[in-house]
Amino acid sequence: MASIDLNSDLGENVPDRIVSDDESMLAIVTSANVSCGFHAGSPEGIRRTLAAAVANGVTIGAHPGYRDYENFGRTKVDIDSATLQAHVEYQLGALAGLTRAVGGAVAYVKPHGALYNTIARDERQAKDVVAAIRAIDPSLVLLGLAGGVVLDVAERAGLAVAAEAFADRAYLPDGQLVSRTEAGSVLHDANAVAERMLRLAESGVIRAIDGTDVHVEAQSICVHGDSEGSVAMAAETRRLLEASGVTIAPFAGA
């Protein structure tokens, strides 16, 4: 793999819930998935993160989720199609406006948390999210879980897509992520995470939680901004990949 993107979920801080060091991450990553406000963040905080992304030359993506602020968007919501589509459209429109206000543009969409995981398997909700993206801006790239249903749905609908792998999350043998409720689902060792991602870049495989190898074809690597040790994991992953001849570059351009 000659080139791969490095992304992180940012713009999720509020004064009483600081979950990430956006400033440090924006000096490392090439793409920022910025909260649209439903699961985390505030308009003023999101705007600051967007402005910092523009200043750092980081590609901006919208990070919409379920309307689930209390649970940080990590609880699946049983929601009808019309409501889900409207909620995603609302979030994309809001983030696009704030991004324009700071001199940037949104290049892609990466759904958040439980919505992200649901549309990797649930074709109905995947179609709702894709319909929302097409309604707001069909030039936006959809970033989703490698092997996920939503990538096929989006491609059939005419959207450009990119597949994602997770540096700091454990995998099941079928390529899905281990639930955060399970022990060992979130990784924290910077050196081990970086070695995992180098193996992905070189061989297209990630070791699953049961010790088997999962084949993953991805154009982007995510280190969650709210993971313990996230900055160290992102920095070491970038250092090791670049030292091994892999170019770190955004998968989408605004």
C-alpha cells in the first residue's frame, strides 16, 4: 500500500465532557471526522475544531450520529426512515454551514458510533443515510467500515466510497468490530497499534480477537480521539508507517 489516510473523530468536547485533544490530533491526522452536534460537542466547540482543521490543512468530514447525546451516540436507536434521513440531513447541513464560515469545505461523511455500526449490517438504515447524503451533496464521499453493507448501498446509489480500518479497536473474525461492552474491545498500546496498522498496510490483514487473520481493504485508518492514549497511538502509527515507506495522505479532497 503506497498511501493511506489517518483520521480521528474530533469536535466532541464540551466544558463538562472533554474527551479528546483536538489540537494535538490535528497536527498528526490527515482527515478529521467532526461531530455534527447530535451525539457530542457544541456549536462553538465544533467551530473551533473546524477552524483548527482548516489552519492545519486537514481534510474535513462530517460525523453525524443518532440523536443520543446522553450515551455519546453509542446506543442503537430504533428509528423510522423519514426521521433518520431528516436527522442526518440536518446534521450535514449544519456542519457544512459552520465549515464554510471558517473558510473550509466538507469533503466526506463518516457516521458515528452506533449508527456507523448499524449501517455496516442494516441495509434499511444504510439506505436512509445514503439518501440523506445524496440530498445534501452527492459529491461527498462516504467513509464506512471495510466490508460493510453501507458501502455497497452507497456505490449502487452513485456515491463515491472509501473503506476504513480501526487502529484502536479489536475485530471479530467476520470483520465487524468487537462490541465496546466486551473486554479487550478498545486497544491502547501505541507500539502494538502501530505494528497492527503497518501489517494492514503491507499485507491487508488485521489480527482478530480470536487470533485469526481478517482481510481488510481500507483507504483510511481511524484512531478515536476519545481513546485513552489516542495522541500517542496516532503519532506512533504515522511515524512507523512513514518510516516504512507508506505515504500518509487524505483519501478525499474538498
